Amino acid sequence: VQLQASGGGLVQSGGSLRLSCANSRRTFSNNAVGWFRQAPGKEREFVASISWRGSNILYDDSVKGRFTISRDNAMSTVYLQMNSLKPEDTAVYFCAAAKGPYSGRRQTEYLYWGQGTLVTVSS
């Protein structure tokens, strides 16, 4: 599994971005996938996760109601739609595939990590 995160960029406060996480080597349709982020000077933190068929979805409280995680298993891609962005959302965003079909908030549940994409929200 080799993950590639993309879609980051510079956006004004209140704007939107859609991040994509693609698997370039093989499908990860049997794995849960999560998004994490790391702001400058801070530890990496959980953002959202989705189970292998999309039936179980978790969000951190800080993004609930603004971010939406989804997946297209036929395309081996997981998305993170980010709306109403705030300056505090500025971070490098990482996607990660879990060891199995379901996952939670702990980073130790995730085995494969992408390289990250930078999201910068200006005020």
C-alpha cells in the first residue's frame, strides 16, 4: 500500500478544499482509512476516519459539521471535503490506511501513511 495525499493549498478563512488520498500500488478497499493533521509546533492529531464500506465514520469534534470524509473503492480513493475552513485548520494533512476494515482515533491503528499535503488557511 502506497498512499498519496493531494489537494492541499492556500485558501481564505471560510473557504473550502477537497483532499484526496489515493493508493498507487493496490486497492485498499478492505482497509479503513483515516485523516490526521499536524500543525506547526504541535503533535499530529486525528481528524476523521471511514471504515472499509463507509458505514462507520468518526470525526474529531473540532471538524464535525464542517468536514466530510468519503471513499470511492472502485477508484481506491478516500476524500476529505473541508468547508468553512478556519485559520486553526492550517496543518499538514496525512492519510493513513488501517490494519483492518475498521479503525478509530489512535495512530497506532494505522499501518500505512502517505506523505502529507499542506493546507494553509489565511484570516
